[in-house]
Amino acid sequence: MQNGTVKWFNPTKGFGFIRPDIGEKDIFIHKTAVINSGVKYLGEGQKVTFETEITSGGKVIASSLTLVGYEEQEFELLLCDERTQAQ
């Protein structure tokens, strides 16, 4: 697994790029990899871990994708919502 940051992702066009933490070349990601990973939203600046595959044409693409820190951030938002409702 590699770590990286979403450079950009366009859900309308169905693709985007991840900037890996190690390495200079951005990694292409197709919407099928996002959907197959169960990720509902992928936005610029999100930290991710991912695996890569090499296509029949020799391009390196991202596959299996996981958002880093997403569960913790979501949990903090839920706590904030609960505190607001309690007041």
C-alpha cells in the first residue's frame, strides 16, 4: 500500500489523480476504483492509501483505495453535532 493525497477528482468525468507521498509522478484513479473501494466522496486534499496496478497499456493506476483519518474526522463531527443538540 502507498500513501498519498488526492490532487483532484472529477466525479462527472469519472477520474482524477493522486499525488503519492513517495515518488514524483501523479497516479491516475478511475471512478470504478473509488466505487469498488466503497468510498462515497473523494475530494482534493484528502489523504488516502492505495494499491497500484499496471494496465495492459503499461500505465500505473490506483486501485484499492482507503481514506486516511476519515472515520476519526466523521466521529469528531458527530460529537460536535451531539454537543450542539444537547445545549
